Amino acid sequence: MFALNKFISQFLGAFCLSCTVVSPALAELSLEEINSIARQTTVLVAPGLTPELITELEENRNNPLASKKNLDGVWNPGSGVIIGRQKNNYYVLTVTHNLKQRYLKLNIPHGIRTSDGIVHTITEVDDGRDCPLKEGITSTNLVRFGCYSLIVPGRLAGTDLAVISFSSEKEYPIASIGDVNSVNLGETIYISGWPDPEKEKDPITGKCRGKVARRQRRLAWTPMTRTIATNQGENGYSLFYIDLTRPGMSGGPVFDRNGFVIGVHGRGSADKGQMVQQYCSVSQAETDNLRLESEDIDQVVSSAINYDPPILHTQFSSGQNANNFLSMWNPLDIKVLFNRQPPSQTFIEAAMTPVFKTDSNNGVLDISASEDLTGRLDLAEKDDVVQDVYKSFSLKNMLRDEPSPGCEFLLLGEDCN
């Protein structure tokens, strides 16, 4: 756990409700410094595992036909980033497809796992808006700008962005929201998130891994290759970068080199050319070992300028634009304190750890890897590892230390007397 109370007070004077200006000419942060910010603000997002969901998960795990059934998909934890606060309520920016309509309709409690390992439960998630979304936002527990359901073409309708909030008496750091217009094409950006190893094939056997309880956060860095207007992309996706992401990282923050959140990640590329398929899903692949020389980066960036949006989506990972998020959020008149000031040195140093180079599969990382133009760190620090994601998001475990949820949770097998 980080000594967050030592620096959170420094944030309060730097917050504003709808600021639009970020200080220019800031110093570029090191990989270690970016990682410290990401470690403290990146969260895991998932619905609580009821017995029914556990049964469904086991029956459909790694089943390529599961998506063809009347399901919104098997239980898949996603990522998010803490971007705001109002008193004891914290607001997490993520993508809508981490919040499946079927689970919301059933009002299955969702959990937000913060950097200290605590899973915060949100018991009221049904916003009553269905999919496609009905007009009118009636709950600040969950604010969706799009929705995810099998009943809509492509499963997604609207902008793939959402904000989900949790309450806590504890002090948690708030990521700074930046301006994507300050990022030049070719500049390095950083993506933080919690990959889902169950979606990968075993590199030795070539078979799907099956149940993998352990989760390990990843930080990837890559050049920004293209930005487009949000109305030109699919479901609002407008930031494009070389694909070093994995399923499960959706909703995780995209940082610029000054430590500002300029967007959230949401999609991997649809076409990896001749890359070896490493995912169980037939539509996804992995490019972990991709390294590009500077001249290749220039070529990729210059080529991307000429791509139409549909081609961009096949060739690159993509993220949602933080500027677009604010443009949709501000008219809602929901009073949330966003941080638009640079991350303080106290904040940055609160979770700094050495980073070591990944020369093997032993999870050892190296700061010298930041010399590469693209790369990723699968972080093995205790604060970057969940030993058993199923135990953490078991509904019974999530509610254990909370007041009794009432008889409606008899499905947990507990006596209501």
C-alpha cells in the first residue's frame, strides 16, 4: 500500500471542474516515473462472480462458439483509471465494453480493484438505459456514453466510454487529464492495463491456457501513429498506436510523456499480417516482440497519414480521446473534481521502483528498455500482481466486509435469518 495520504492534499488545490488548459513545456518523465503514476491510478474492473456466472464461465471458457450463444461474452475483467473525485466518491474512466448490458440489467454488483489490493463494490449498476441507450442519465454510479450488447450490430452502440464510481474513506491518487493535441505524431505514449492471460495460447503447447487466476499489470510504450476526429472513427476511437496491447487492457489509461492521461485504450488491431496467432480468439493476435528502428517508426507514421479510418483500425491499436470525454462529460453538470495540473513530484515518487530489462521469461525488467522505441513491461512488483482474480471478484468475498446485502443475495448460499 502506498502512503497516499502524504500527497493527496497536494492535489486538492490543483483540481478544477472543467479546465481546458494544461501547462506547456513540461519535462519528459522517465519510464520509472510513468510507471509509478500508472501503478497508482490503473484499476481492474469486473462484475462480481455469482455462482451462476462461475458456472457459465467454466462452461464457456476458451470456447470459440461461446460468442455465438445468447451471451454478452464470458466474464472478462477489464481496466480503468481513476480520473476524478467528489468527497468520498472516486470516478473511474473506462470503456463501455467492460460493462456488459446483460450484467447491468441483472444489477450484478461490480468491483473496482485499486492499487492497494482492495476491491470496492458498486451494488447499484443498472442505469435503466438499456442498449441502444435511452436518453437521460439517472445515476452517477455509472455514466455510459455507449453500450455493449449482442442485440446491437457489432455489439457496440455509441461512444465506447463510461465512468463508474466507487466510495471509499481512503485517499487515492487521481490521474491528471491532459490534452491529446499537445502530443505530436511519433512521440512515445504509454498504455497501462491488466491483460487476461486466459486469452493466450501456451507458447509451448499451442493450446489455450485454460483457467489462469493470476493477473499481472502491463505497461507498454509505443509511438502515436495517427489521430483522427472522433466522428470519423468507429465508436469514437480516434487515437492510433503500434499494437503492443492485449485483451484485458481495455479501459486502461494512455499517458503522454509528461504523465497526463490523454485517453483510454480500447481496441487491438484486427490484422497482424503474418504474425503468429497467439490468442484463442480467431480475431486477435499478439505482437509482444515487435521492435522498430527509428527509420521504421518514421515510415510507419508517414504511412499512417494516408490510411482511411477503416484501415487504421486493422493496422493499429486504438484508444478513446480524453478531450472528447470531457466534451461529453462537462454538459452533464455532474460535479466531479478533475486534475489538470502536472503530476507532483511527491505523487510520482510515492510508488517508484527500479525497472529491469526483460531478457527472459522470469519477469525481470530493466529501465534500459526505455531506450527502445516500442516495448512493454509485465510488472512483477507485488502491487502489480493479483494472485487470484477469481477470489478477489467473488461476490461473496467482495461483500464480506460490508453490511449485509439482504435476502436478495440468497444466491450466495447464506442464511437470511
